[in-house]
Amino acid sequence: MYPGTYYNVYVLPHLKIWGNCTSVMEDKLVKLPKRAARAILDVDFTVPPETMFTQLKWMTLTERVVYHKSIQVHTTVCGDAPDYLKNDFVFTSEIHSRLLRSSSNFQLYTPRPNTELCRNLLIFSCTSIWNYIPEYIKTTPSVKQFKSLYLRWFKQSSEN
């Protein structure tokens, strides 16, 4: 049996809902995967977290949050999401009448947040994440393909 099964089944589902928490809470949450990795691999505190996560094939907490937000945007923009969710995401091609570099078909308009609190809202963080993803990944028709291509792209970009 894989040593991280308990962690994957009982801990990870709870971590993905904490994507927009405060930085104080995020600092506390980052320690949990590190402690779990140390317990699973039975290593001491001198081993860096990157080494443990690579050995276990885990993403860091922030990488996992970005991954789940990108899936959420894909299902909202390309899937069958309700209109009240789709209305929050506007493509730049719908806003600008002139052809701009940013007005590709799959670039989302990122509004300017008024306060730091607004910067943590889903609309602001998700649009910047979506605009960073390559177009060939964004245009995939299914969520399963999107996840597969995203993880492959993420792995390649993290190795470089």
C-alpha cells in the first residue's frame, strides 16, 4: 500500500478549500503537508521539503491551490456552469473593440481590486492563473484532458 494513502484520502480534500485564506492561516497550513511527509518518509528536519515532496510526488500547498483554481475556471468558462458563475468571468475580446495582444479568445479580463481584501476573491486570483496557462491547455474540451495537460505542463515548467 502507498504510504501516503491516508494523507491523500483524509487530509488533501480539506486543504484545497483553503485557497483564499489569509497569509497567517496559510503559514500554518503549509506546515501540515511538511509534517505529514516527514512522518510518512520517517526523516528528520534536516531534509528539505522539496526533496520530500519530489519523492512522494506531491505538490506544495500553493501549487495545489493554483491547480484546483485552474480546474474551477476551466469548468466555469468551458463547461456547463450556471450563468451566475459565468457572468463573473469576461474575456478580454468582449471588452476591447480594437485588436490587442491581450485580446486573444481565451484571455480573461482581470479587474483591478480596490482593496487587499478584494485581491483574495476568487475572480481576481482565478483570472490571473487562467491567463498564465498556455492556450493549448485552456482549449481542451474535457476536464479530464485539461487536468492531464495541466499536470504535464506543470511538471515540465517546474523542472526548468
